[in-house]
Amino acid sequence: MITSIGRMFIKPGSENAAVAALKDLARKVKKEEGTLIYFVHTPDMKALSLPIASPFEVVFYEVYKDKKSLQIHLNGAFKDFTAKNKDLFQQTNGGEIFTAFVSLSRLGGFVKQ
């Protein structure tokens, strides 16, 4: 399995459209057979965060069956999402949505249903 955490940042003033686009992305990703877990979060600004969270931050928690499943995701729903929604998120100097992703090694844990 491949687990990662990703981050991107909504442009101020684009919150409503960005949240709608992110929810639509999650619905599309749900159809990807090899995507096992896909959570999209924004900070709870009423809760404690250290350091203080940005209200414009988006955090992704993702688990894929294997590398092939990750590539299917990156070249499918996610690629379409970034192409259609560039103007809603902070961009790199090259005009792409700024994304930061970290691959994780699982040490332990569980998911309760």
C-alpha cells in the first residue's frame, strides 16, 4: 500500500468554489478501484492547532493499493481537477497548483468502522 499526505492552498476569495470542486473531486476519486482511502480536510479554525493553521489550507490523506493505483489517480481525476481549477488555488511560478505531498511509512494504527 502507498499512503501519502498532501497539501494545497485555496486562494482567498475562492473558498466556496474551491470547496465545491474538492467535494466533486472526492466523489470522482471514490470510483477509482485502487484508491482505498481518500480524505480531504480543511482546518477546524475553532479547534487548537499548533502551529496556527491557515484557513486556506487543504490537507489530503490518501491510501492506494499500489503504485499503479496511485498513477491512475494522478493521471485521471486529480489531473483533470488541477487543469480545471487552477484559478481557485495558489500556484507555482509555472502556473500549476502548488501541491506538497509526502509519502508515509506505516508504523501501526487502525481504522474503526
